[in-house]
Amino acid sequence: MSPVLHFYVRPSGHEGAAPGHTRRKLQGKLPELQGVETELCYNVNWTAEALPSAEETKKLMWLFGCPLLLDDVARESWLLPGSNDLLLEVGPRLNFSTPTSTNIVSVCRATGLGPVDRVETTRRYRLSFAHPPSA
């Protein structure tokens, strides 16, 4: 089975306003909500026998990042949940390929990244509460 690689992207530009909007919408239903942070995650299906080389990883990070920002893409998530946090990930079902995936795979192939056969994007949310969230 092919490994799925994860590339995490910090919000930038207009995306920086999204957590504040989300927090205001959720606080009506969750008054104990203290904060919301978000990031994108590119889930890359890698079909080669070996994991990507340093050069291939660098290309993928460049493709998923903002050209005006440095170090906005990482292999590890920036959203590390604490004891009073809830981490949610929202995106397409992994058994269904989206049109966005088809477009990203075309770009990857054009840059010499043939082992990429699917890329699905998810949005991750870290919800911070005054007290631990109930199950």
C-alpha cells in the first residue's frame, strides 16, 4: 500500500481572518470556546517504492507553499493540541478523488513528481476551551 505523506500549511493572507470568523460563529453554541486556529493539510499519495528524496520533498513543499512566504509548509503540524483543546480535520472522503486532486496531480507530474497519484486537501482546526471538552 502506498504511503500517504502529509504537508501542513500555515494560514496566510485572507486565511488569517478565518479563525476569528469561525470562533464568532461557534461561540453561540460553545460559550466556553476560547480560540480557534487552522491549517491546511495536503495528503499526498506517494506510489514510488522509496519515500521521496530531499529534492522531491523540496519540490512538494514549494508547490504547496505561498511564494511570498518562507517556511510556511512543514512535514509536522503546527497545531499541537493541549489538554483543553479539540483537534478536528475536515475534508473529502479518502475513497473519492476530487477535481482539485486531479489538477494538483497534473501540476506534480509536470514538475517531474510522477509518483504522486492523488492529493486531497483537508482543513485542520484546533479548538481551545476554558475547560477540557466533554466527550
